[in-house]
Amino acid sequence: MKITHRHDFEATLTDVSSMLTDPAFARERAAALGTEAQEVDIDAREDGTETVVLRARVPATSIPAEFRSFLGRDLTVTYTEVWEPLTDADRVGTFAVEIAGAPGHVSGAIGITARGAATELLATGDVIANVPLVGPMIERAVAGAVERAFTDQLSVADSG
């Protein structure tokens, strides 16, 4: 199942890029999901590539009840962004969501683009659940959860 999320920041491309790779902001993103980050790791390379990894324990109550039997009580979610070097016009990368013990994953492309004094973030990806019969229902539920998570996490920047 395809997902798309767009968010506009009232900040420059450079400021948004810095924010998205800041460990403090990564912890704020986890808190926006109603959890504390168990681990935040930022790996900045000499070539300008940066990797952001956020691991958090999320209560199973955040997913529909009919799917909890597949996952258990609490979910360990690993969210990863890999960003290419910043250019004058944009910064592109990839993202992935893995849920420990879950039969599937989410992955796709992410990018930020300068729009005058503002910056647009666009994430597009695929949700895949490898479960016979109920896979499409799980994909819809996960897609909704990922889109809500993007909204909640990125709105933290708007209120700060």
C-alpha cells in the first residue's frame, strides 16, 4: 500500500535540515508519539551524509485491537532516515520503519525542498505486510499509523 505525507515548515532549508538531524528533535519526535526514545543515534559522515535512527517502545494500544495478537503488548519501533548531503535547493534521502516481530515493514523516499523562505517535506513509500488473508487490512492500519506519526512528529517543530 502506498503512503504519501507532505509537511510545510516556516523555516529555511538549512534550518529544517539541521533540525531533522538533531538528537534533541529526535527525542521530541518520540515524545510526540506518547513515548520516550530508548535510543537516538545520529551518524554524520564527512561526505555530508547523515543517518538518524530512533528506537522507541510504543504501546500496542496505538494499533487497532484486531491486530494486537500479531504483535504483543508493546512494540519496539525503529525509524531510520538516511539523508544525502544538503544542496542549495533540497536534501533527499530514504526512510524505513521496522516493528520488531511484525510481519512487514514501511520504506520509501523522503526529501526537503526550499520554497522561498519556507521548506516542504515530502515522504512517499510503501507499506508491506506479509500475512496471508489479513495483509491488506494490516497494511491499511499501518499506513494510517505512519501518516498520523508523521503529522504528530513534524507538528512538534511548528509549535516550538
